[in-house]
Amino acid sequence: MTEMGEQTGLDLGPPPYGAHDRQIVVDGRRVSYLEAGAGEAMLLLHGNGGSGRDWNTVIPALAARHRVISTDLPGYGNSDALPDSSLESLGRFVWSFATALGIDRPILMGHSFGGLIAVHAALAAQRRVAKLILVSSAGLGREVRLMQIIAATTPLGRLVVAASLLPGGSFVRTVELAIATARQPWRIPPSWWTYQLRLGKSRRTLDMTRAAFERCIGPFGQVCLVNERLKELNVPTLVIWGLLDTLVPWWHAPAAARRLPRGQWRLLPFSGHLPHVDTAEEFLRVIAPFLDEEPTADELADAKPVGAASGAV
């Protein structure tokens, strides 16, 4: 691990209030992330096509009581890609990154594709997970929006990439993304529009997004499923969904919670696929009681200490 300090590379706009752009080298590859606050660590994993700035709207509030780390996943934003981009490899990356920052047992929170990665990370080392929060997570059921199936299984996905790189294409992509994922787009903060417009001009980000779709979505829906393995996760887990999510249906939440030994679920009635972006205040109210729950004596006994390297700050 090597500390690199301030972030360089793709300009995604200023960080949210109280947060700082950081970069660190983990296993020979650059990882970019946002860091804010102090206290129990929270590690935030963004969805496909996004970056660590996907959590901009909730980072300041979370940082009031936690050390919040929001990373650009490998190949996204300003983080280098992994030679192996399998879900298992991405799950292992989570722990290499956490160890490099001196984080033993974080609260893991993942959105969409990031939720799927969070599950793989938890399955790989669940004693390192204090709590797990899955937000509109991928991989919890086969159903997915028809347009995503078409984009993943036909040449349309490559045409979308090419169109986004044309003059004005990134603007069209960002507007379509807001319409498809947010139910209250007028509440999306300006920072989201800024970094999404810039990500839409990044060939690497667009190619990574398309590759993830093609890997995890087939002709009949999602294929990177983990719902049958949820029973293995003896970790306090909260599954959150927007009732108006048109990308991945809300009923995946109660189905997942039933499989989880210590799972619970909550619905946000006026949210879509981005509850932490366009309904941030409601989202924070929903997760607050879960974050405030004290660990039981059994949980503390099960938490096996993990050695960690010196972290970068």
C-alpha cells in the first residue's frame, strides 16, 4: 500500500461538504475515494456506471458519526481496473482496500451493482462485516427492466456507448438516466448532474458499464444471482428499496430479507432506483435506527480481530 494523497485524473467536480478526495495504491493499482468524518467506519460501494460521488448527498450526514469512505470501484471514476473483474475478485478488492486504510470491520453499504459486490465481500469474510446495507441491490432476483436486457444482449449497448461520446451525447445519457432511475428528479443535487455529465464522456467508464451489464444480465434477466446464498450471511442486514423502482422491482427486498438470518427490509414509498440521491432525507431517516443498533454480546464475540496495515488519511 502506498499513499498518494490528493486525487488526480478525471475531474468529477468538488467533493461534498467535509469530504476529501484521496488516492491510494492497493496491490499496485490506484484507488480513488472520498473520505469524511471519524468514528466507526462505513464503506460505500456505488452502482454500475457511477462513482464514489454517487453518495454525495448522504456523506455529510453519515460523517457526523462515522468515518465514511466512498470508493470509485475498480475501472470506474479514477480507480484503475483489475485484471480480473469477476464479482469474486471485486469482493476480494473490498477487503484489500479496507485493510490498506486500516479498517478492520466496517459497515458495508452498496447500491445496485455495488450491493451485489457487497454481498460477495460479505460472503468472502463475513466476520469482517459489522453491518450490511443493500440499497436497490442487483443479484437478489432475476427480474430487471426490459430495456436493460435489450442493451445487454443486443448491439444496442455498444450503440449507446458510441452515442454518448458524440457531441451532446453525454447530456442525453444523463437526462435519460435521471428519468429512468429517479422518481423525484427535481431533488437531484447539481453535483450529481456535474459528475454524471463528465462520466458520460469517459470511454472507459462507458465500456466498464456495458461490460458489467453484459456479464450480469442475460435474455431472461439477471444471471449474477446471490439470493440463494443469503442464508449463509449471519450478519445484521438491512435491505432498502424504492417502491417506484422501475429498474429492479421492490419485491426483491422482502424476498431477500426472508432468506437472511438477520435481515430486515424497508420501502421508501416515493423513491425509485436512487433513494440516496433524490430522496436523501427519507433515506437517512430509514437507515438511522439500523445504524444505531448496538451489537449483541454474541456479535462482539464473533468479530474476529483482523490485522491491518497502516492507513492513508
